[in-house]
Amino acid sequence: MFHVTERLLLRPAWPEDADALMRGIADEGVVRNLARAPWPYLPRHAREFVMRGQDARYPVFLITLPSTEGSKVIGCIGIDPCDSADAELGYWIARPYWGRGYATEAARGMIDIARLIGHTRLSAGHFADNPASGRVLRKVGFRPTGQSARRHSCGRGEAAECVLFSLDLADQPQMPIAA
């Protein structure tokens, strides 16, 4: 499965993406805002990530910028199973691409995909010291639940306060799907 947005191509990871993935995520400032990625992030972690299987109900995509030289990996986005909703949205963007609206654009695309494959409710969260991620979630229609929880971050090596959000997909207008 692939998805095209105005500026981005969301696509599965391939084995040859390991080095590009490594260049984007091997940054403590990125990894500390993720729950599952370890720090330090090593080449073997990137290889394991690009070799893992995909579950069609819970897709994970590389966020890429298409170009005439091929696509440039700038982040990752996906949905995972969770207890509080059909799925949980997670994403990261490599530091050189922060502040350009790519996370918002990719999240809108992922919401469209979640709706297309039958999900009706998504959850998401951001560590309290990463308010930029909360702004992304609000822009794409997530609403704060009014709750927070301590959540372990492998990158931090400890638990940190996580602000919780939810999104009922029935309440969201569907964006046109790009060809």
C-alpha cells in the first residue's frame, strides 16, 4: 500500500532504506520523543525495522519526498493496535525537516488510510515536553482527552508524562485521495 499527498509519498520500508532511515532517526532529539525506538539508535535497529513484516490493518510507512533522483526518507508514520481505540497514530520527522508541515500532511494522509481500512477511532499522544507534536495532532482533528499518563520511552530510558488525544473518524471530513 502507498499513499500520495500533496508533497509526500507514504510507502512501506524496503531493505535498501536502512541507511536513509538511520540518517533521519539517529538523533537523540528525535528518538527521545518516541516510545519504542531505543537510544542510541544503531544500524541494526534500522535493518530490523525495514525487514519487519507489515500488518495490512496496521500499516507503517516511511514519509518520503519524491524527487527525480528517487525518494528522500524524512520520517515515518503508522498506526499500531492499542487498548483505548482501534489504533494509535505515531510518527516522527527528521530534524532538518521540522517546522515545514510534513508531520501534519503525513498525519492527514494516515488518517485517510485508517478510515479506508475500516478504523473508526484513533488515539495518539505526545510527551508533555514536546508540544509541537500536540499542535500537529490538533491541526489534524485530534482532541485532547483531558488525561495524561506516564509512558515509558525507550529513547529516554525512563517514563515521561504523555498527553493523550483521540479522534473519532466519523467526525472527520474525508480528504480527497490523491492518485
